[in-house]
Amino acid sequence: MLIIKSQNKADVDEAQRRYWWAKTPQERLAAAARLIAQVRQLYAANPANPALTNGERVLKSTTPIPRRGR
């Protein structure tokens, strides 16, 4: 995991971009697959969402979980 600290957002964005494109295509593909799996787990964790069939995409939550007020 990459942790970048800076007060300048442009510096952080550039460092993240360099880090991502320094990876091999196989590493980027594996990271994308992990991200998709995490999204599916989060979607399935909300019981109000309908179940996904094989090949169906998660675009957004059907019924988002309300967040706490600040």
C-alpha cells in the first residue's frame, strides 16, 4: 500500500499516477480484479440491494445505507 503525504494535492495525484503506471499490466489487472471483488462485497452487504446475477454489473446501490449526520 502506498501512503503519500503532502499539503499539495497535485503532488499526491502525480505520485499516485507514477506509482500506478510503474506497475506491470498484470499487476494493474490484478488490482482491478481485487477492487471489483471489494465492490461486490460492499454491494452484497446491504440487505436492501437485490442479489446480482452472474455477469451483472454494480453501477450503484439500489438503496444506499444512510450515513450518520455530522
